[in-house]
Amino acid sequence: MTRGIRGYSYWVGAAFALLALGCEAGGVGDPCIPEAEYDLYFNNFSQADVFAETRSFQCETRICLVNHFEGRVSCPYGQTGKDLTDQDALDPSERDLGALCKIPGTSGEVPPPENANPAKKVSADVIQVPVIAQLTGRTPDDSVYCSCRCKNDEGKTDDGANYCECPSGYGCEKLISDPELGKPELAGYYCIKQGTRYVPGPEDRCSRDAANCGNDGSNP
């Protein structure tokens, strides 16, 4: 089942063309963090959806693909509202920052400004809303990375648009349907890692107690 791009304005920009029709795209598979994760009030992505961020300067292809991924790339174990409240009640020196989600690349130790909203929790860098934990069977390695559009919505490449050739180890799969999206320049097929096609089903989640998603059970 394909899904449209919706939600943040990041998803609705015009697609960036690759340099030449049919050229194998460099950078496909490189890791990327979607821009939405730099928003303190963005909860998480949903496993039901597919997004293509088309202005990603982390990617040579300019497309950061989020393919049926749930959670935040930068916060494998997520956080609950109770986590925020409990950590906010502690002295800064006693807080367990591994229990919290942070803006990517930050420590979570920067205090909020004196004139901050009183409802703001813990730190200027800590995500201010609950975040669901990632699924162990659908980690970012398999579902969030740089990609490119390899065919249009009809599975063709003869409409005058620019398409890429998927590199070795990747297949060209239909992910976004134009009727759902209303933007034909984004609908169609994208390069995804072979063996990672989305199949709905029960999944285990990352758990801090089990430390089953690395980093000694802490959020980075």
C-alpha cells in the first residue's frame, strides 16, 4: 500500500532533478535525519506512511526517504510524558538524559532561557512531546536513508522527467501514489534496499530495559 506525503511543509517542496536521466545515483543509502526531527514539538513518524523530504542537503540526491518507519531516527527508545515530568523534577546533575529525546547533535544539557514558556521541560534541546520507540524490525538502517526517484507513478521513465538508476543492492519500488499525493513530480518509484519491502505485521519495540537497540539502552 502506498501513502502520500503529508504533514510538514518539508514534504511538499518541488523535487530536485538528478544530473542526468538514467544515471546511477551517488549517495543512495547514505544515512539522513529528516528535518522534522529538529522540531521540539514533532512527535514521531508513523509506520503506516511514506515520506520523501525533497530538500535534504544531507543527501547527494536531495531526497531523504522515510519508508514505513515509526519513531524518530535520532531517538531509538522514545520517551513518555512521564519521562519528561520525572526528569524535569530532578536536579540537573541527577537527570538521566538517556531517557529523553534530544534535537539531533545536542546533549540535552542546555537550560531553557529565563523567559521560556513555563510548560517547557528539562532543556532547550529536549523534545517537548512524547515520542514512540522505534520498531526493532524496521530500524532507520532499513527504512530511512537517501534515495532517488527511479520511475513515475505509472512505472515509466519516458515522460521527460529525470530518473535515477538504482545502484547494486537496491530495487526500484513503488512507494507514493499520485492520487493520494496530488503532486505527480513526487509520486512513483524510489530506490530501496533489497529485502526491506514493507510487510505489515506485529513488531517488537526498542526497550531501554532490554537495551535491544544499542547504545547501552540510552537515547543518544
